[in-house]
Amino acid sequence: MQKIKSKLIIIPIIFFLFSCQTVKEKTDAIVEKENKRLSKYIGKKSTKLKIDLGNPDEDYKNEKGNLEIIYRTKKYGISCERRFEIDSNSIVIGFVSNGCF
């Protein structure tokens, strides 16, 4: 009887651990896809970015003096924010994506 109880406890724990790994792998794949999609704008003019993504929700000069433009969306109740850094020549030099899938 003791062996049966221990097996009933161990099996759900193993299942939980494997399902967490599956979720992590799927999340990593989504993040990689998002980064690949957004990295095509690096080195391009900000006008190309605005043509593809539309007008930003917010823009401001950061502490380096570069323009930061922010796009915000919401999907399934989860907020998504994409930030792009634009240099003085209107070239996209970086991006950060949070909560986007």
C-alpha cells in the first residue's frame, strides 16, 4: 500500500516537471520568432518601421539623445510593448520586446 501511495505522488510531480519544460520550450520559440521578426528593422530607416507597424503610441528622447518609439498592443488580456531606439540619422539601432507573442 505504501508503494502505491508513493507512486501516486511521484507520477504527478514528474508530469508537472515535464510540462513546465514544454511550456518553456514553446515560450523560447515564440521569443526567438519575435526577435527575428523585429531584428529585420535594425539598420533600416525609421520610416520603414512606421510604414510596417503604423504610428507609435509614444515617442521621446532618451538619456543618450536618441529617439525611442513605443508600440503597445494587448492580446488575450496580456500587454505587449515594443520599444525601438532610433539614432540621430533616423536609423533603428535597437529594440526591446516585452510580453509579445
